[in-house]
Amino acid sequence: MVRIISGPKGSGKTKKIIDFANEKIKETTGEIVFINDREKYREKINKSIRYVSTNDFYIYTPAVLFGFLNGLIAGNYDIDTIFVDNLVRIAKIEELDDLEELFKGIDLLSEKYDVTFIVSVTSDEPLPEEYRAYAFS
């Protein structure tokens, strides 16, 4: 399953995704990974959640991010949920339409390895129609 938390900058997406991750760790038996490009959020994440700062890696396109996600899963088959905060900034995405291939790939990973992905997307525009099915409620 893939879920998207979207909204404009400053609308509370990061707080929402952090809160959800911290709640999720209480009910899961698998591993949880939280990916962000800002160190300041590390302290807000439960210590049982693996925090990954993308600043430590060379992620500069959606394809590189997809490869990175594959590597995380290949290295740990116990991953239950992967949270990616600010997907657009991390993958250097300029247009929301550029998310299509990435979401197709993430969907395949989710199905094959039974991993849930929760991502936040910053956008002043509403999500394109094809992504609305992924909207986090």
C-alpha cells in the first residue's frame, strides 16, 4: 500500500507523518524506516524507528531514490513500513507529473514485499487525478 500526505509548505505534513510513524511503532512487529533530509527531525522520531537522513547519500533523481528504497528492503526483509518525508525535495522532482514512474515502482515494491509506504508531498496544487487514490485520509 502507498499513501500520500500532501499539501502546501507549512501545512503540517511533517508533523502528521512523524506522529503517524510514532503511533505505528506501537502496533507493528516489523521494522519501520523514516526517511528525511533534515536532521532536526531525528529527535522527534521514536528510537525504535530507523531514521535515515538522505543527506548521507547521493539521491538526486526519482530513479536513484527508487534504487535506494530497493536497497533498504533487500537489506532488511523485516521492514513493515517506510515513511518518506518530503519526497519531492529528496528526489529533486520539479513537476508532480514526474512522480508517476516512481509511484508505479513503489507500488510494485509494496505488493511484492508487503511493505507499506507513507510519503509526504509538498505542493500548492491539488494532487493530479491519478494520485488521488493514494491520498492519506
